[in-house]
Amino acid sequence: MPRRLPPTSDTVFEAIDPPGNGELVAAVVAVTLSVEVLGVLSGSEVWLLGLLVFLPGAASALCTVRQTTFVAGWTTLVVTATVLARAAGDRAHWLDRLLLVLLTLALGATSVYGCGRRIRREHEMVRLRSTAAAMQRHILHPLPMVTDDVLVNGVYEPLQEDRLVGGDIYDVVASPWGTRILIGDVQGKGLAAVGAAFAVIGAFREAAHREPTLTALADALDAAVVRHNSYAEHTGDDERFVTALVIGVDRGAEAQAVNCGHVPPLLLDGGVVSTPELDSGVPLGLAELSAEPVTVGWFAFPEGATLLLSTDGLTETRGVDGTFYPVEERVAKHLGLSPTELPSALYDDARAFAGREGRHDDVAVLSVRRFPRT
């Protein structure tokens, strides 16, 4: 089995961090004094108190239930005291003042209720994200991973914040025939694609130790996706296919690969970036639709060289002007980085290239560093 190094950081999901009690009191008092001063200067103090009604609403979006209750109570107290003080000398508009107090009470109670609902939803989202993160850690082993042949490092984070689990998968297995490396992309995103991801990862971890050839391994992965789609059809779920690239590295001077409709790898050797010539077959789950058998491609993989594997989220990243992310050009600019640093650098570079207005998707980037043969 490959050796997994300890991850450098853990993802922690947190709810909105409420302000401190001192900060809250200072802000509420400052707003209250501002409204009172403006009321005195303008001579319409009672009407300006309507501005305070919005304080509990703002607190419900940012504070805890206890803090929101304090703000609602404070606002009600200030509005009521001011109305009573003004009513002593002017009883002509008593109905308006009563409605203002009742409105303050109603909005305060609504704000406290809304704050409680918001916090419950935040806690549910935190639990959901924590569960999804734990699930993804079981599906995708933490990187880096080391075998007798290679050091594999990489990065994978769903780029869209509302996405808990992306459709990209990867794994590394130290088999009797050398190191087998898988990178793939499940059709679809989120939890709906988890079943297909489980099917492919599980089949790879088992078949990589059983099948002596990459063609037989690819056939086993395809059969796993077909079985998953058969089950999905009976349960009413959508059928899915999976693009995948399977790499085999042993003590020889060459590596072998089977490309099932996936992004081809890049070879980094001696400051030169090249793309190995590999035939591209159909994605996993669609083999029965193709008349061509699975083929294995061989390419030179010398000592000290690095293979860069990625999903199409990298190649299909677009900038604001619609241009695609120039992967080879950007890789060439980062050749001075170590193989362990390169995936994170490209990931950050792709996000910066797309910007907030550009088009981007989940991105998985792996670097495979070849160890010297002994």
C-alpha cells in the first residue's frame, strides 16, 4: 500500500462568527445616540425613532439569539421611553405613537425568531459540510502519497462555495506490478455523483491488486460504472459516465497509460513540457458503445521527471474575456517550483485567471514525481 504523509491542514467549516458583546453594546449605543441627537436637532424625534426599528433586523443576521434579544429589548425600551416622554406634552398623535411601539415590539419578536431560524440552518449546514468533508476524505485519500516508484502530491477543492462534494476523483495503489494512479471526473456534481465515485474508486482499489494489465484494470472500472448505472436506472437516478486516466509506473524506464476520454497528462523533464501521445478511448461506462478495444500507450518517464495530471476543470477554466486557461504556458512559467508545490500554484493561478466573473469548475491537479531506480 502507498504511504500517506500527514495532511498539512484540515478543512474546518464554521457558522457566521457573531460580534463580541462589547462591540455590540457600543454599536447599539452609538446608533441610539445618533438618532436621538438627530431627533433633537430636527425637532422630529419620535419619527426618527423609526430608524431604530431596523436594529433588531440587522442583529438577527449577524448576532446570536441572546444578542438579538438584547437589541430588540433595548430598541423597544428606548422607543417606548421616548414616546411616553413626548406624549406628556403632545397628546394629539397618540395613535401614531402607539403604533410605533407596537411595530417595534413586533419587529423585535420577529427578529429574535428569524435569528433562531438562521442559526439552526447554519448549524445544519455546518453538520452537512462536515459530513460531506468526512465522506470525501474516505473517497479520496489525503495527499501526498509515496510508493517505491513515485511521490504523488496534489490539490483538489470544489471552486464553487455551494458545492460540498465535487465530481473529480483520484487514487494511488502500490500493486504487485508497480504503482497504479487514477484520476477521473464523474459526470455531474455534488452528492448525486457520489455513488459513481464510490463505484470507480472501490473497483480501482480492488482491481489494481488483481489485474496484471492496465487494459484489464480499465475493463474492471468500466464494468463497475455499468453496474452502478444499472442500479441507478432501477432507483430512478440518472446514469453517469466517468472520464479517467490510469497510469502505471514500475522499475522500467517507461510508463504506461490508458486514457478513457480524459485530459492527457503533461510530462515535465529537464525544463521541457510535452504531452505524451496517447490514444483516447471512450469514458468509463460507455465501452459497449465503442467498437475499438482499450489500448495501452507507452511513453518515456525518466528518473526525476514529473507527470502532471489534471481534470478538465483546469483546461476549461475561462477568463473574463472567454479565453481558456493556457495550461502548458502556465506550467512552463512554474517549472522552478518543486513537484509538491506545483499543483497548488496552478490551482491558485487558475482561480486568479478566472476571477470572480470568469468561468471555472472543480479542479483536481496531481504531480507524479519519478524516483530514481535502484
